[in-house]
Amino acid sequence: MFGKRRKRGRHSANRGTAPEVEVDLDIPEVGPYDSEHAPDDGLNRLDLGSVLLPVPEGAQLQVEMDQAGAVRAVHLLTPVGQLTISAFAAPKTDRLWPEVGAELIAQLKGDGFRINRENGQWGEEITARNNEVYLRFVGVDGPRWMLRGVAAAPSEQQAEQAGYALYELVKHTVVVRGEQPMPVRTPLPIELPEAIARHIAAQQQG
């Protein structure tokens, strides 16, 4: 994921005779991006504090709250299924997704899901299905964070389309880890834009 893009350059003097110089730039070629390498691509992203999401056209937001009133998750409801992006604190020098993925498989099997493990763009992906829902899990290990994407669809045909929609979402998401120390696996805090927070508060009061 964090490959280096190379630029070729020449010394300005002696342009005709100087050898080409390879310059390494630590720029990821595909997202999800760390905030330090966020692309200037003009894409409109929803700012949720720890993640910046490129919301698909026509998607609706569904906010999941915990009992204390804090935001637990933000789901994107699309015509092909539900998409969810979550980010967690991770170790500096080790990968977290293989461990989390193994635990997820064990949990899904315990819940009666049929499991497949596939090799995807970012490494191992997990698909799970039962008689009611088709799920796809994508995990990406970044610098001090791990991103997990989930697509949920009601049918096999829609599951394939939801998977493609999830890939596009993950590919263009920006993760804002912050500098504060956090225990590994701690969810990075989600902050709702003021307009959305006011709307939810009005619904709860009504």
C-alpha cells in the first residue's frame, strides 16, 4: 500500500550530459491515505474527525450511537448495500489486521456464517454469508492505524456491487490518526459535522 513513487530528474546544469537521478518520494500510490499524504484531488470528503470519507452519490448516512451518546459508527446506506468504515489505533511496527481478521473469522463462524478468505488489493479479505446477509471485510494496516471496511448486502448479486463500492470508498478514504498515544485497537474517535449533529439532536428531542 505504501509504495514509493519514483520521479526522474536531471541536474539543471549540464542538462545534456548529467546522469538521471532517482528520487524516492514517500507518497502512497493508492489509498486509504494517512492524513500526512492526503491527495490534493479535489474530491469532496465528509469530515468525521478521524476519517475523511468520499460519500458515494445518493448514499444516506446512518449514525450509530452508544448508550453514553457518543458516536459508535457511521454507516453509508447505498442502493446496493450498507458500507461502513472504521479506524483503530495500531502498533507502530506490527500489523494488526491479520490478528483482527482471524478473530473476526472465529466470531462469524460461531454465529453460523459461511466464510471465505480471499486475496484482495490490500491483502486478505473476508467474505461471510448466511441466509439473510452477505458481508465483505477489508482491512488495511497504515502508520499507527488500521482501517476496516465492511460491505453488507441482502443478496449475492448486490454483494458483488457492494464490494466494488466498498473498494472505491476505501481507496479514497483519508485517516487522521493524530499524535496522541492510544492503546492498540482503540477506535479512533468519530466527530460529526455540526449540521449533522444538530439534526440528530433535534430528532432525539422530538
